[in-house]
Amino acid sequence: MVYLLLLLVPGGLVAAFAFVGYCFGTLGRIGLRRADRMVWLRVLAALMGAATAVLYVWGLVHLVGAVMDVGENGADSALLRPCRAPDWEERAQDSGTVDYTVRYLPIRFVCATEDGDSRVTDAVPDYLNPSVLGFALAGAGCAGAARLVSRRPGPRATREPSH
């Protein structure tokens, strides 16, 4: 499951560049002044999608760092380094960390202890998951609004410049 990180990081970057390419390609083809509300909502939805992808990849980079840190523990493995909290020395004597899990939605690094308990670490910053959710919902809202605007009767959106 950790090898999924090797696919998601480049895939997220490709998605972010695709969304940004769609934005500039659409606005370049139609023009800033000729773009109507539907086009602007689609462009804004794509920009929100790009921000979502970039933040998600940023969280995955933090996960990769934590997984690599676990792999490099060596003799310092009394308690896995990413699982250490400020009071880790007291807890290391009670029950040690035996395993870890990487969660992708929401992005988390979870440490499992010998007694069956699990704890989410601070390997991924606290702001990341709410930001990813917020940008994803904003992008979905803009895409839905663009869909509603395109179904309304009235003048059609400018899709191609007239010659």
C-alpha cells in the first residue's frame, strides 16, 4: 500500500498541470473579454482542482518523508521516529510501536502499538486535510454552478471565437 505513493505523487502533479493547462488554454482560445460566466466558473473550478491536487501531493510528500524515516530507523527503533510525541519516552516503556499505516483519505500516518491502540501522528500538518477538502468542495461547487449556467435558456456561452 505504501508503493501507491509512488503513483499518486506524480499523478497528482500531472493532474495539477492539466488543470492549469485547461485554464490557460480555455482563456487563451476564447479571450478574457469574450469569456462568459460559464467559462469563468469552469476556469475557477479547474484552478480549485489544481490547488486541491497540489495540496494533496504536499501531504503525500510528508507521508513519503515519514515512511522513509521509518525505513532508516536502524538501531534507533525503540519507538518509530515519526511516532514519537513530546512524551514518547514515558510511553515507550509501556507499549512500543509495532507497526504503522498510511491513510490516503484523509492523509494520515497512523502508528499502532502492541496493546492494539493506534495514534495519528503529526507527520502531516494539521492544515492540510481541511484545505484539501475545502478546495475540492469549492471546485465542485464552481463546476456545478457552471453546469447550471450552461442549462439556462438565453445566450449561449462563447466556445470558439468567430472568424
